[in-house]
Amino acid sequence: MNLAERISPMKLKSQALHFQIVKGNTKPSGYIRNSYREDGKVKHQTISRINGLSLDQLLNLKAAFDGKTIRMDDITLTDGREYGASNLLFELSKKIGLDKILYSRKEPWVANALALIIGRIVYQGSKLNLSRVPDISYLWEICGVEGEIDVNKNCYEAMDELIARQNSIQRKLAKKHLSEGCVILYDITSTYFEGDYEDSEFIKFGYNRDKKRGKRQITIGLICAKNGCPIGVEVFAGNTTDSTTVVDKIDEIKTKYGISNFVFVGDRGMLTQKNLEVTKDVPSITALTHAKIKELCTEKGVQLSLFDEDTQTEITLPEEPNVRYVLRKNPTRGKKDKRTRDSLIQITNDKLAEIAIPKKKTDVKTLAARAGKVFGKYKTEKYFSWNIEDLTIVYSVKDDVVANEEKFDGLYVLRSQVSPETMSTMEIVEAYKSLINVENAFRNMKTVQLEIRPVYHHKVKRIKAHAFICMLSYYLLWHMNQSLKPLYNESKKYYTQNHVIEIMKTLQKFNLIIGDVDSPATMVAKPTNIQNQIQKMVLE
């Protein structure tokens, strides 16, 4: 590729070029320019700036220019590699101090770790694949890593250093983004594994949040500030349940992060009655399960008329004077609840019709087991009246039970121990809704941009390090997205974070060869308008 092809959008005033050296305060720079006459005056047009060469090398280039007339065909660009996305994220990491958060001193492993973190955003895949990225990208060089990249030295050893300092790094993040009286979000997800992990004490069968049956997994807990900025991540065995991690996590916030006064926000499955009793000194916000909402209405006398579509109703119960319940009815959620229930009832009805009259000789016990299997799978036995008569399953839908369940469709209740002086009713609602920020973090870490799986590691330490890298990558991505909110909003969803990364990846750095010069210079292509806009929004 020659220079004319790269700068074709530029309207050249003249095809004849000359070379000029400008000696700055630090390193000299070379400028490829042409001269032209306009209105009787001689003017100059800058074609390209060349950095990174010594003065002697620049003088050699100037001599080549002075010795003959250099035309566009004498200048070629070779070895174009990705530069824009990697450099943008590296400069952002310095701007937000991520390198200092990783470690206060400048050491080789820190440069390697930054390459792993940035590489997770720009190039997903295995660490081995990332070690081969120099063929197509300046990522490692931008991060300050020189020479050939070795997966063991540059990747695995850096991962070991990183995970060894996880507690220290997360304390720094907490100090930067959390403060006394803040809202802290906590949620859990899982990610499944492929391959042979039968002997693993860590990768286990458990409740799979991705609905992947028959897959071993790990469980991941994530702490975020209210605005969604990730603070800490922990990897648990795959059979860990949500509620069993809460008490230790609250203790971690107090002891490791040094935050004594905060509001803890967790989803329905976390803040169980037992956990609420153990952590009663910590104000919390959660939502009641469907069963608990029914219990509140049927056993504690809360009237259904208090649930309104247009406003939140706050109540307290005589037996729980320090607990605030916020009631609301969501008609959209109500329609969804009804559709789900009707669908499950219909599926159950169809399955029962298939087994009601046995095609082969059987007995009552076998028929009952078949019906029980259907009810167990769809959790619908309470909606059916059934019996076995003359070796036939006789069943019908309990319309009264269905009608009673419909009364609770679309109802939700928030439970909070936060005092009215600390938070209003609406602030409680907004704090709980902010859990969607943790969901966004998980979605980015698992599918959208960072692709935490497939996990190419077997050692527990490396698996934990991999998850930690994904969290730190999201930390960097979160800051980028905060800066680019105006772009996302103005473009009516045309630009997304994925699109932005792909746009920046097209900005390449080249070797510049002029004539027969043996030592080529390097130059970065001129950014497009949108690339320039992204750089200014993120870095300025």
C-alpha cells in the first residue's frame, strides 16, 4: 500500500514533496510536506508527521528527499496493525490510574497485566491467542512490553501476580469509589464449563443461571457501587447458593474495604430471613419472593387494595416497626405472570393427556409416578385436581385456585431496614432498581464484550485470576462508557460499546518506507471524524 492510497481523502495541492525536520524540546520530528503557490504567496501543506526516529535517521530521510524529487509512488506504508482501540484503552487506564491501582511501582508484570486487561476487551479468546496478537496489533508494545511475547511469562505469570494482589487492588477500588453511607450492590451469577472437570472440587454442578443443564460451573459474586462501577469479584464453587455468600460479603465490606456505614442491596434469593437476622445491624434493601408476598397478604393482613399501578405505597407492620415495606403493582409484569402460568398449565394438561390412558399394562404406582414427574417438572400440581381411577389418570384444572393466584399477578414488594431519615420511599425504589447495573456488568463479562467463557484454565488460582481480569476489564469499559454517554444518547443507539471498539480497531499504525531507506519510520493513520470524536470524549 502506498501513501497516496492511505491519504486519498486529503486534497493535495502539489505532487512534489519535501522533507522538513523540526527540533522540539524532547525528540525531533520529521514532516513530509509539499509547497504550492496561492495568490502569489508560497504556502506549505503537511502530509504526515514522523516520530520515533533519531536525528541522524531523520537527516538521512531529508537527504533522500533533497537528492531527488520524491513523488507519491516512492512512499509506501507496510505492516499495518491495530492501534486505535488498544491505545485508547491504554491511555484511559492511565487517566483513571488503573496502572497505579494494580501496583504502585512500575514493574514488568504490571505492563503484562494491563495488556491482559485491555486485550480482554479488544481480543477475546485464550491467553495463548492473546500472546500471538502482536502479528496484528500493537497492544503489547503500547502497554510497554517489548520483545517476543511468551504465554507463560507474559500471561500466566502476570495472572499469578495479579491474583496475589487482588485484595489490595479491590481495597484501592473501594477507597476510590465507595464512601460512608453509600449504597452497595451485590449479585451472583454462574458460568459453565466444557470438558473434563469430574475430579475438580471447585467446578461443580449447581443452579445454572444460564439454563444450561448438565454443565459443571463456577459461581461468581460481584460487588458494585450504586452507579454500576465494579469494586470486587469473588469466585465460588459451582454448587454455592446465593444466600450462603451474603454474610461473609457484608463482613468483607466492613473489614477489608473499611466501610462501616452502608446500605446493602441484594436480590430476592440473597437476603433470606436468616441472613437478615444475622446482618440486622446493616441497613438493607431487597424484594420479597412471590411466596412471601402471598404470606404478607394472607397471614399478615396487608390488603390487596394497597397495591397501586401509579404510586408506591409504604407500610410498616406492628410486629416489625423498623421494617419498611414498599408496595407496587406492575400491570406489564402482571400480564407476563398470567401468560407464564397459563402456558405451564396448558403444557401440563397436554402432558397428562399423553399419559392418562396407558398404552401398555401398568399399575397405579407407575401411573402416579408419571403424573408426579410432570407436576414436578412444571411446578403446577396446585392448579390440578387429579386421581387414578381404573388405571386411568383423571384430572381437571382448579379454576378457583387459578383465580386466586391471578390476584397476585404483577405485585412486588420491597423490604428495607433503612430509616426514613436516610432514604425516602422513592430512593429505596431507585436503589433496588440500580441492581440492573450489576446485571449489565454480568452481561458484559459473560456475553456482550468480554466473553468470560470458554474458560481455558483448570487450576483454581488461574480460574479466579481469569474472572478478576474480566472484572478489571469491565472496570475500564465502564469508565469508557461513562465518557461516551452523550454519543450513545445522541446517536439513538447507532453507536454501542461494541461498535466503538470496532471503529477504533480500524485505526492502524504503519511502517513508513521512503525509497530505499533501510530503517522505516512508523506513523499512525489520520483518525476519521468519529475516531477523533471518541478519543476526545474518552481522554479529555
